[in-house]
Amino acid sequence: MQSVDNFHLVLTELVVEENGVMDSEYPPDVFGDETDWLPSITEEVAAFPDTPICKSPEEMLDRRLQLLKEILISEETYLNELKLLLMPLKALRASASTSQPVLSIEQVQTVFYQLPELLDIHTEFHSSLRAKLELYLDLELGLPLIPQHDNLDLFVGDLFIKFVSQLGVYRGFIDNYENAVEIVKKCTQSDPRFRTIAQSMKSTKGSDNSRVMYTFEALLYKPLDRVTKTTLVLHDLLKHTPADHHDSAVLQEALRVSSSFLSGVNEGSQCKTSVTLSRGERRQLVRDGFVVEVFDGGRSLRHLFLYTDLLLCVKLKYGAMGKQPHYRFCWYMPIAGLRMNWAAEQEASAELQLKISNMRLKVFHLRREFRQCMKEKKGSVSRAADRCRRKLEACEIWLLTHKPSFILELHSPSSKSHTIHLHSLYELDRWREAINNCKAEEVETVPPDLLSLTNSCVKLRMTQRLPLCCLKPDDEENSMCGSVCVIVHSACGLEQPVSVYVCVEVDGFEIFERRAQTRLSSYSLMPQWDQELVLKMDGAQQLYLLCVSQSEENILGRAMIQLNPADVLTKWKKMSVNLGSIEVMLSIKYSPHLLEPPSSAPLQHQPVFCVLIGDVARQERVLVPHIVRACVDEVERRGLEEEGIYRISGASNEIQALKQAFNTRLQKREELNKMSLCNLATVFGPTLMRPPAASLDQCTPPVDISQEVEVQVHAIYLYLQIPNLPEALITQPLDTEEDP
């Protein structure tokens, strides 16, 4: 009986033996850089997963031959992975018969279940395919021996039929996979001898003379990954086989058998929707969604997938009639070391604003036309309705990609960067939070198999459709149409004084502006706004609130409010909303009504300065305009100890920059600013109490200005001496409906 001490010696001999055979044949499977590993792939032209369909039979045969060569190379790689996975089997079996086994004989059988059989199946398939292709290609040099157009006699369908008939062996491996992984995890933690095997199965010399370490669990996932590729490979091969070719019908049958086998496997199984990483963890899909990417000066819709260790960006492509949608790989970035910067997009040019306004008007009329077509057919989709829906979809996509949005810049440690746009600040913050959570886990990035990962996106995606309202069911009963008015009163819960603003967003169609925000508050622990925001809604169901700090544009908290059309608020409803650690007080009122067509002219912001103060107050729907209150707060914060505050004129450029106003309840710091009640009355009297306006139809005596000023100063002086002056009324009283 072999002793335990000889275990490492036996294992070492096996490693040396295997290394001598496999080092020259084993191609690297780990990529050094994000793009260097696949120089033939660019953003717009990629070999996988979106292979263009050739038009002529000659082109199809050329591509078919190239695909077969790629399949052969891929089989060689997979065979080496299986050999590497089986490398410790002999030593572990020998150890199982000792007094101190690394694994019991039952555990060895579970861990390596069906692996030798899979190796035999693929060895036979690889040998047969190589023999077929040797007649047409010099496999070492990659040069054709005969014209590739003469490969009509290259029949490989029988090989694939025989191979897919043995897929049942994979079913046994799949059913046993979780048990095998559990043993590997448990023994890796408890036995240092097995940990040595599991964490450093082999060092392989790559094309860049680097050496890569493989783990047991990472290799154990390879058969799972391989079986899903079979259907994809057959589908691609059949696509480039002419219909009159002998292999066409045979490959169709092989594809049917392969697809039937996969459909019989539980697609909800965790092992099929995750990838085992080098540390024994699993690559899980965290979130996904559609974004707009900026590249080469243009913009395009992309589908972004966040996994536990990487970000994957793909382009959704719809096939021909009856074909399933598929994805084209764009790029991926490791989560480790990823840096993010975000900002609001600059205001669009006047020309683009006009285009956006005209497009919104077009969407409004298309929306009405589509609803009318659906009503005439009582819900069934007619040709006119489908045509209108497609026009509406195109217009919404244009708006989604061109209107101002929020920018998220992504920078990887390898100096690669990508810029994406998101249509709402709420979605941007959710992406940032999810990415930061993945970064905190510090999961090591394992380079993905892009063919299987990209093609699995169609199955794994959470967002089933583009974020277009024209693709959603028109649920008039559960969506809101009209205006929602939100008065943001105040906030509390800030950890330190800061200037913040509150952003309000609604979902629904892109016909109207779906976002509004308050002005920046004064520097305070308890900011006050009392500002009313009005948003028009068409098909809205959610309202989003975000509190954003001016410093570094930091998002302090967010919340979502479900809008209930049954709860028609004829009165203002005051509520407190928790945005994480921050609590925002607001009043909300929903007014259902028919929507008028949006203006074709871009929205113009009303000026604040050089406008009558009453007009500004009416525009803001308050009694005291925000600029007045903000300036008073600023004076109270920094100006109470300035000598001659309100009396000594400031520099013109400073006045234009700060637009300082004034504050009275100041005499408390008279010893510093020299502004007694008398001085305050002298300054504010002529401002607050002006002489009566002369009537044009009556003969009124002329006003003695000096006498009038003296009266004004005296009146204000007496008013300032009144104790316990009432608080200033800065907003109009609301007809509120309190929470029960």
C-alpha cells in the first residue's frame, strides 16, 4: 500500500509527465488584455457571435471550411482542458486506498464522474474531423492545398450526427455537477493537500510567454460551457451550408437533436446561468439594461450586462422574419479597478433642441394614431397599427439616443474607457450602486468565453424589450395621463451642511420632459426649497426622487413612489419620503386631463433678474422668490459680522456674481456690523414703503419726498421694535390632505 508521503511525489511525477506532453499543444485560454486576445474582433466586424450570412454558394463554402477549421482548433483546446482536469485522477485514486486519503473513493468517483467518457467522445470526434479536413487544408501552415470552392465533397454531417447522439453522457455530468463542486469546495477549505491541486492545476505557457494558473473548479465548468456551444456551432455551420449540399439535411437533424437535448436540461439550474471563477465563486448576472453608447462621434443603443466580475456590452440585432434576436459582442471591462465618473449632459444646441421638439410633436400624433387604430380593431393589431407602431418605435429610439441625458464614463486599469448615456438619473445611480457593490466583493476577473457568454445574453437578460413605451401594453387603467405637481418643501438627515437639490423624474412616453429639479439650496443641514415642480405625464406609473449634493455631484439618496391612478388627489397630499438616510418633505397632487400637443419650439427658461418680483413669484408659484430667500440665507451665514452690511455698496462685478439681497430680524450683531435699528430703518424704509402712485384722472398734490422718506423710516423703525414678530409667509397656504 502506498503511503501518504508518496502522494506529492506521485502527483509531481504526473504533472511533469503531463507538462512534457501538453505544453506545446495547449493554447492559452486566458487573455492578457481586454482586446489584445482577439485581434480580429472589432466593434463593428466580429467573427463571433454575429457571423454575416454569405450570399453566393462559393462564399458560403469558403466560410463553412473556415468554420470547420475553427471548430477543430476549439476541439483541441477542449481536449487539453479535459486532460488537464483528469490529470490528478491517478494520484487521487492511489491516495484513496491509503490510511490518510485526500479524497475517498466515492468522492473521487463523484468529482470525476463521466469525465473519462467525455474525453473519449471528443477524442474520437476530433480525430475524425481532423482526418476529413487534412484532405483540404495544411493544418500546420493554414494554407489551402486545393481550391476551397471545390469542397462540395467535404461531408461532415455524419460526424456531428454521431456526436450529438452521445450527448446523454453530458446529462449525467450535468446532474452530478453540483455534487462535484460541493466536494471540491469542501476539500479545498479543509485539506491543504487538495487545496494545492485545486488552486494550481497547471501553469500553461501562453502566446505572450506568460504562464497562467488554472483552478480545479474553473476547469470543472468547462464541460458545462462546452455542451451549450454545440447548438450554437451547429446553427452557425448550417447557416453557411448551401441548401443543396449533402450535409444540409443531416446538419438540420443534428441541430434538432442538440436543441432537444438542451431543452430537456433545466434552464433554471444555477450551473447553467453562472460561471465558476478561479476563487471558486460564481459569475452571476447582477443586472442588465439598455443604454446609449457614444463612439466615433455617434450614438447607438447597447445592452449592458453586469456580472459579478465584469461588464459586458453587446448590440442587440433582430433577425429576419421568424428569426430569434441575437447579440453582437462590443466590449467587456473587468469590475476590479473600474473607475466611474458621471455628469449631466450639456444643454443641446438650438438646432438639436428644435429637432427634439419636432420629434416629440411627431411622437404625440403617432401615439394618438396608434391608439385609434387599436380601438378600431378592438385590440387586434392591423397592418395600419403595426406600421404606426414601427414608426413610433423609430421616433422613440431617436429621442432616446439624442435628447440630453446623464453621462457615465467608465475607465479600466488598462486605460480603456467607454462612455454611456442613461435616460434618467435614477437608473444611473442604480448602475453605479450595483457596480460599486460588485467592486466591494473583490471578485477576481476570469476572462470569459465570449461566444457562449454573448449568446447566452438573450436567455439571461432581465429586460425583455427595449425601454420604449410603444412596446409596452397600453394599460390605460393603471397608467396616469395629466399633470403631477410636486412641492419640495425641505430635507433633513444630512450629516454635514451642504448645498443640495432634489431631482424629480417620472416614467412614461418621451413626449414631454420627464425630469425637473429644484434650485440649489443654501449651505445648510436642513435645506429649504418650498418649490413647486410640474411634470406632464403620458403613461406614467412611477415617480422617482433623488437628492444630489453640489459638491462633486454626489447622489445622497433616492426613492421611488408608485403612482396610483385610483388615488386621484383633488387636494394636496403632504408626505415624508425616505431617501436612504435623508428624509424629504413634499406635497403632491395629480390632475388628470387631456394632454395638449407639445410645442414645436424648444422650452425657454424664464429669466429671474431684470423682471418684476411679482412676476418671478407667480412664475415660481410662491410668495417670496427663491433668489430672495437664498440670498438672505447666505447673508445670515457669512455676512452678519461685516461692517456696513446692506449700507456699503459692493463692487459691481461682485454684485453681478452674487446678487446679494438683504435681511432685517441683523441688529442682533450691531456691535460688529454697525447696523442699528435706526440704520436698518433708514436703509429699508424707502425700499419697502414707497410713496403712493399718482392717479392720472385726479389732480393730486405733489409728494414731498423728504417728508415721505422720514415717515417711511419712522414706520419701519417702529415695526422693528415689535417683539415676537410673526414668521415670514414665504409660500401660499395649501389645501392639503394629510396622511391618515
